[in-house]
Amino acid sequence: MGNDTVLSTAAPRPQHTRHTVTGDLDVAAVHRLRSGFAATIDGSDLARPGVQLDLGGVTFMDAAGLGAVMWCRQHALSAGFACVVDDASPAALRLMRLTGTHDLLRGFAAAPLAGGAPV
């Protein structure tokens, strides 16, 4: 991740983990996002927890960043976990809409994302 990119993990509710990404989500950030996400999923002893990705603070996202988000979703699903993007910045939302991936990454109950519209 670039110097201005931050990944943090928290458990806001039992059986849910929230990964927050701020800054640039680009080719330089992919390894860190994947490894942090995989460590949470692979080390979890919870029964099918939900994993939320918060991209509300992402200032730039390229195809590599979107690929990492899709990888996180697939990794979680393969392990039997739910995984959604529950917030997205305009930059992240624009790329998800352009590529048609926003339907796959919908937030819980299609909650509105940054920018005022549900994904």
C-alpha cells in the first residue's frame, strides 16, 4: 500500500469483522489487503461470521484494487462467510459500477453507500 493507505480491522459486533481501507487501493496495496483479510478469515473460529469491507475512505481505486476486493469476497465465500462492501467512496463506487461488480458487493440489506445511492 502506498504511504497514505491504511488498513484497519475491528469487530464491531459479535460474529462480524470490519475491514476499513483508507487512501489508495491500487497495485501497491493489494498484497497488504489480501494478507490482512486472509489472516482474519483463516484465523477465525466464529461460525460463519459476516465480513464487512469499508471502502468509504478510499481516495483512488484501480483495477488491481477492485481485483483484491473481489478476491476478498471469493476467499470469504469459499470459507462459508458472508462478505459485503458496506461503504464505498465515490472513487470506489464509480469503478464498481463501471465494471458491474456493485451487485456482487452489495451491503447488508442494500444499505446506501457514500454518494447517496445503494450499490
